[in-house]
Amino acid sequence: TTTAPKASTTVMAAPSTTTTSVAAEIPFVDLTQQVTDYLATTDLPALGAAIVTIDGELAGIGVAGERRLGSGISVEQGDVWSLGSNAKAITAFAAGMMVDAGLISWDTTIEESFPELSGSMLDVYRTATLEDLLGHGAGIVNTTIPGLDGTPIGGSVTPSTQREQAVEWALAQQPAVTPGTHHYSNLGYVTAAVMLERASGTPLEEWVIANIAAPLGATTFGYGPHVEAGASDQPVPHHKPAGGEWTVREAHENTPFRRPSGGAFASLQDWGLIVAEMMKAARGTSELVTPETGQTLLTPITRVQSGYDYAMGWGLTNPGGWPGGVGWYHAGSNNANLAVVWVHPQADFAILVVTNGADADGEARQAVDALAHALRATWQQASG
């Protein structure tokens, strides 16, 4: 989601931490006690957090709680977590790689990519570009699709065939806002994903795993449900309705066609490897994208609100108290998991926080945002 985090969020004082050295200039901070103490102030099933540097070094990690509430089975540091809409930055990064490879361009239009829909798409979308879609500036609605959302895959029905149907439907709907105005749209990212699939000739999930996750060694990265129904070998999704209690959502994910916009998963360490590569891209040192593309990915496209812009898969804002000013932020949830990431590009580190619960009252979101802010203080103290 792109709701701006509250800079004034109250945070817990950082407890004392054990610090050792994993490299001459990079301290390692054991976050276990801090995460455990913070979890005790919530009713969340579990929490996990990590600090990663631009070199992909895991500078801190800690997890606490249960994979399945009431099971007594503890989460572990190598567990896999749902990333939700943090998949958007990965889809945008894939687009950048394809632009560099000459498979597509930032100004490729929807009409150019979907000539067979020329008779059914609304005129307002014809000139919208890949860049517009990745910056939530095309005006495409953000809603469920009757008869498609909730439909399982199997046989000839794949996430890619579902996406083709979703795009045809979305481009026939009246825009939610005037194009050029920010409107957060999962269907906009689905549309971009199909453009990339047509350009590469490969399902986007497969392309990302082969061309981003594999080269970076992010072996736990994938798409879809991250834990099977009835299993407790990974953090199990939980949901709490307004004023209600936590219930398990077995093998939960949003409809498969939405995976490029919000259906990825990874361990904290492997997610950190991908985020670190994005930091390198912004510095012009990525081995996966050119320096020009690295800058393009972080160039503001739409204004969310005063002091908060949206680039390609990242919100750009100054949370206050960060040397160097603007940071990158994103949150992701499939209504039964939640993940947030803060990147401080000037100081070359990022903070990742995850939980296997999401609630209708927004308490989980407030908790992970507050913990992320507390961890920033922890890292700044540890790193000097």
C-alpha cells in the first residue's frame, strides 16, 4: 500500500543489544530480544525483523512468536514470509532489466502492447505507458474482478491466462482518477506484468526467479502461498476482523493473477539480498541494471500527498530524523500477513519487518511501522 507512514509514530525505547562483528566495518546486532520484547506488547502471532546493508550483509536479525498461534511452534530466523505489495518494487526492477535488454521501453504504451484490445479498451488508456503503470499514474481502478477474483488455477488456467483476462476487464472500466494523478492500483501492476510477459515471452514469476532471485542467491524467493494448508513448517497466515479474534487462513494468497503486484515470499535474508541490489542500482553499482535505469526506478512519478511521492514500487518520503533526508518505504499485506521495508539510501542500510498476521483495525500495521522506527535507532547506535 502507499498510505504514508506517520512520522510521529510512538516507538519503544531500544533495549540493550548484543553486538559482535561479522566484518571489519559492519557490526552485527542480535535483534532477538528487541523483537521479543516488542511482540509482547502486541497480540500478533509472530514478528520478524532484519537490517541489511547495501552489500547484502545481514547486519541484524531477530524473530519471535509462533508460526501458528497456539501451536507452541516457534518461528525461526530462516523462515519464509509473505511480502505482499513489496512485490511491486521487484516487478518494477524486472521491467528495468527488460528495458536495458531492449525488450520493452518505459514509454511503451498499453495500446502498443495490447493491439487486440483496441476495440474494447477505453481511449483514456491507449497512450498510458509502462512507466505510468509502475508509478500508479494510469488511472486504472483498484478493485476485485467479478468472476475472476477467487478463481483457482489448474489445467489450462494459469496466473498468466488469468492476468490476460484481468487486463481486458480493467481496460474497459472507467478510470478511477484523471490519468497522471496518483491512484494505487494492483490492476495497474497486473497490466504492467502482462506487458512484460509479452515482451519476454515468459511468465513473469518464472522470469523474476531466473533473472533476479537466482543470480542474487535468493533461494527461498517465490510466488504464491508460502505454506501449505494444515502445515506449520513456515509462519502461517492469520487474520483478525474488526473487534474479533485471530483466525488462521490456510494456504492463503490473493487470486494467483495478482502475484506480480502482491504475491511474493522470501526469508528475511533473501528479501534483504533483493533490496540491497536495489540500493546498489540507485548508486549505479548494480550488476543487474544500468546506472541510468537505477536512477529511473527511483524517480518520482506521482504525488501521493505532500511530502510523499511514488516512484516505481517505492514510496519516497522523509520520515524525520534520518540523516540525508528522503527514504524509500513500502508496505505489503494480503490481509493475513504484513511486511514493511524502510530503505535509507544515503546511509546504505534497510530495515525489514514482517508478521504473519493482519487485522481490520490496523493494529498490525501500526506495530510493524513502530518497530521499524525503533530498529532504525538501534542500528544508528550500533553502527555509530
